Amino acid sequence: QVQLVESGGGLVQPGGSLRLSCAASGIIFSIDPMGWYRQAPGKERELVAAITSGGSTNYADSVKGRFTISRDNAKNTVYLQMNSLKPEDTAVYYCNAHIDYGLGTRPVWGQGTQVTVSS
């Protein structure tokens, strides 16, 4: 069974930094793309950033220049470096990956990790 395990959330002051990690495990032939979404209270889940296996990236306008997504293909892991955090970045962050498990491809979600930006 394929699963995603996230880590790295927490409480940080405005202007601070956090790094999220998400590791995929199970029977995995390939993963493309991998990404991070977030959902704030009362709002819809939105794409934060995504990255292909070749390294092409896509960011939400609200995080461009502050967040950086990267991945380690050998470890089936994706990272999100978040700098200059703002209170409006407060949300539950979810990892997402489209995984080829040998019998097809399906999207998989992590359990979510809380990021709170507050003084």
C-alpha cells in the first residue's frame, strides 16, 4: 500500500521559516508530479507548489519568491522550504503525489501537517 508521510509543521512567528518534508513509501514505480496543497479554515484547498520528476516547478502567486519546492527522486521525497512566512500562510498543508504503482497511476494524499504563523 502506497502512503505519504509528512513532517515539519509547527508554530512560527511572522517572518520565520519552516521546512516541510513528505516521503512516499510502498510499491512505487514512479511519481509525477509531487506537490503541496494547503487548506485554511473556511477556505477551499489550494495548490501551493508542484514539481515534476524532471524538476519543473509551479507556484501559487501568493508564495512565489518565498517558498521553494524540491524533491529527491531516489528517496521519493518532496520538500517545501517556506521563508518569510505570513499569518495568511496559516493552514493545514497536504502533500500530494501521482504514483504509478505498477497497475496504474493514482493520486495519493498525506495526512496533513499544521502550519501556524503567529506572534
